[in-house]
Amino acid sequence: MLTVNKAFRKFRSRLELNEREQKNASARHTEVRDFLNTKFEIARSFLTGSYARYTKTKPLKDIDIFFDLKEAERRYRSKAPSIVIGDFHDSLVEKYGNNAVRKQSRSVGVDFGVVVDADDNTDYRVVSIDVVPSFAVGDDYEIPDDDSGRWIKTNPKIHASKATAAHQAFSNEWKGLVRMAKYWNNNARHGEKPVKPSFLIEVMALQCLYGGWQGRFDYEIQGFFSTLADRMFDEWPDPAGLGPAISNGMDASRKRRACELLAVASSEATIAIDHARRGRNGESLRAWRALFGPKFPLS
């Protein structure tokens, strides 16, 4: 019979990107980059965000690509962020159509029309990509933020290095636990994601997953949910110390909802742990499946 710890290891593996998914993602982001190179003066483009940090969960959505614009495009920097986002949007509409392209606060999203089935499978295809215009400022970058009407600083390299350090300090289990929590956050039973942006989960994990790996996925994830619930109303700054606090993306009402759902998740995890403690392994696995969703294995 599949033990709970083995089930979690299988679950962790299911959330990792396999070769076919990586190949499709590579083809898609190369296609987008090649097209935008014909529309704008771009110094370079590169993958960033959770995909580049290996904390992206499934279904594979919203792969971030930074487009570092050349000085020839500097006129955008003196204009409202909505201008560059609008121009990138209009260019992408030429290729993908109006229904597939959406303006977002700091990026433009491109949806590839991939259907996610009831088991969260996409036939190994990436669902969407997010295009982020940017200007290099030394080692940092400035990106448009349409919500505030300002350009804000960020540094993806610092985000990546902090994630790597946390992963190594947690016996290389940190990123797997973050992917699990993000997968819970995507669970369709919640409706709208409880924690948004999902990057906030990762930022909180830099502090909330602490003390070193103890060898039990079930105990770690239960404690993680509990701590996230307890600290949802804390301010969570940008790990790079440059942009606005990551927690600013949620108002008090949304934080209360997230806190309530995370507390429920912690309680459900405690029940699942108790099932296993009492020798009810099958019931424990089913409880974990109900908590996380269809990627959690029963056998």
C-alpha cells in the first residue's frame, strides 16, 4: 500500500515539469520572443518568475518573460505604464487574436487555448505566458505597474537566489513544498485563488518554512498552512527590497478569506495526519486528495 510519505513524494514528482512540458514551454516562449523582436527594439529577453525559479506548479500557466527594451524605446519610460502595456497588447493581438490576449497590471497575458481537464492535465502543453516590458537600471529592472500608474523596480536574480538558498537550507525540499501550497491555492473548490498573487506564498515561505527539514511531508505542510494563516495579515516586503510589498496585492477582505481557508486547510491536514496515526492509511490519502486536488495520488 502507498504510504503517506511515499504519496507525498509522488505528488511532488507530479508537480514537477517533465521533459515534454519543458519542450512545449520552450517552443511557446521562443515563439513569443521571436515575434516581439520584430515589433520592438529589445536588448534581450529572459525567463523569470516561478517558472525560472522552479516553483511553478501545475497546470502550467503564466510563464513570465522579461523583455529588456533598448534605449531606442526609452520614450516609454516617460509615459504612463498603460502605454507600453497597451502597445505590447496590440502587437500580440496581431498574432494571437483579441480573445487570447489580455492586459494586466504589469504584463500582457497570452492564452494558448489549452483546455485543462478534470485531473489538471493539459496534454503536456503550457496554458499561457505573461510578457513583461522592462528597462535595465544597473543590476535592477523597472517594470510598468498600471495599478499605481508608476514604474517600479524589481530584481528577478535576487528573488531566484533567495529561493535557491531557502531550498538548500531545507534539504532541497523547500521548492516542492511551495509547489504543493501553490497547487492547493489553485484548487477549483476555492473559486478565486485564496492567496493572490501566488508569489506571496513563496515570499511567505522564505520565513514560514524554517527550522530545517524534519523528514515528514504531512507535518511540514500542516505547519506551513497553519503559519500562513497566522501571518496572512503581516506585511510581506519584496524580497529584493525594491518594489512595493507583495502583500499589497490583497485588501483586508481578501486576506480574511485567505486566512479562513488556510486555517481550514490546516485543520483538514490535521485530520488526515490523525487518520494515518490510527492506521487508516486509505482514509488519510483520500483526505489529502480532497485537500489538494486530483494530482495527489491514492495509489
